[in-house]
Amino acid sequence: MEAGKIYTIKLNSGEEVITKVIEITRDNIIVTDPVSIAPSQQGMQMIPSMFTAEARGKVTLNTNAITFYANTDDNIKDKYIEATTGIKLPDKKIVMG
């Protein structure tokens, strides 16, 4: 795990969280903009992991709460960036000429 990158983290509770890692310490991971994945009638949706916390604040996640983590799929990562920043990234296309 590296600071500055976006990861999908599975918690001991079974919850799946997508977040940007800011800092890694011995016992904690400092993250920002954590969103949880929840099933809906339209498919999987991103919802805020914490409804009453400061929107752009840093959150401390104890490493004991993590079951595993992985790099977030590029398509999901783009949706995460759009949801947390409002910036819509262009589709990745191969230009052939």
C-alpha cells in the first residue's frame, strides 16, 4: 500500500470501502473521502462511509480492522474520482490512425 493511491479495502465487518490513502503509520492508515459500496436496484453504488463527518476530512483507519486490500479497478477508480471531486475523467480510448 502506498500513500497517494486509491484502494479498495475490505473491512472485518464485511464492508467494502474505496478511499485514497494519505499516510501509513505502524497501526493506522490515514485516508480521505472513504465511500462504501452498497447494492441497489441499479447495481452497485458508492455512498459516504460516514454521514456526519467533515466532507473533505481525513479519517484514521486502524489496520486491525482490515481483512485485505487491493488496487481499485480503473473504471471504478474513475467513478470514485468523479464522485469525490466532481471531475469527470475522459474515457480511455485507443486512437488508431
